[in-house]
Amino acid sequence: MFDSIFNMFYGALDSVFMPIIKNMHPAIAILLMAFVVSFIINLATKLLVNQERMAELKKEIQDFQVKARQAQKDPALMEQLQAEQQKMMASQMEMMKMSFKPMIYTWVPIIAIFAYLRHVYDYNGIIHLANSSWNGVVVELPVILSKILLVGPFHWIGGIFYKGGFGIVGDTALGWLGWYILCSMATSMILRKVMGIK
């Protein structure tokens, strides 16, 4: 039963994404998918979160944190801050609720895209079955960038939890998941600036 549901799901996404996947390098295709997902998430955030109120709450919390650092040397200010602490906790709770609101609507599409990317780019995925010599590497990073991003340690940690499939090719190589995470972080930061999300 679940196989037929997954096949229908993969078939629907194949009809949308397979022309992109077949005609582009995996790094570009994954970048485009990361951009689309980041756009959906940021659009949901823009539409569902009151940006002015979010900016007010962030400012209140930052001001409180500055006062808290100063209060470590001033006992009178510390007593004043203890009175304000309940208000700050309420502000933090409100900010957290506002941040979670878009996630209610976006977590299912995000999981769906991850499942689809795995279906396409993972070991025994569509790309690997079409070309059995493909080693799972989507992009090779410059050595300095891979050291800054700690690619080697992440490979080591991944090797603990993930057995089988593609082996680790080198400390500069990224597979679909690492490249997707990198692309989604970059595209999300750019989109947040462009869309004016607080």
C-alpha cells in the first residue's frame, strides 16, 4: 500500500522536476530546488508573521540582554531586571510562537522535497541507477572552503550513523544532502534580505 503511495508521489514530482534533473548538473538542479523551498518558507514567514511586532520583540529582548550584562556589576539594576524578567519571558514565548507559525505550513513540503532528493540522488537512486559509476559527489569544494565548513568532521559524523551506500570520496566532496544544506542556507539568507523578513 505504501509503495503505491510513494510511487504516485515520486511520479508526480518526477513530472515536475525530472526535466530539470536530466538536463542540468546535479549541483545546479539541487541549487534550484533549494531556492524554491527557501522561497516557499520565506514567503510563508512573510505572510504569516507580523514583521513589525517581530522586530519590536527582538529589540526588547536585545535591550534586556544588554541590561543583563551591565547588571552583573550593578546590584540595583539586577533587582530592576528581575522585575522585568517575567515580561521578557512572555516576549520570548510570543516570538517563539510567531516563529513556529510558518513551520506548521512548510514542514510537510520540506520533508517531501528531502524524500524526493534522496529518491533521485542517493545510493540506488534514479541518477545512480542510470549511471552506476556515479560516486554520489555533487560538488567538489575548494580545500579552504571545505575546511571552513568542516566538511571532513561532518563526513566522519555521518559515517557513524550512515552505513552502506556511497563511500566518502574525500574531504572536499559534497553529496546531495551537504550541497542542499549549503545552498538552502545561502538562498534563505539572500531571500530574507530581499523580502525584508525580520
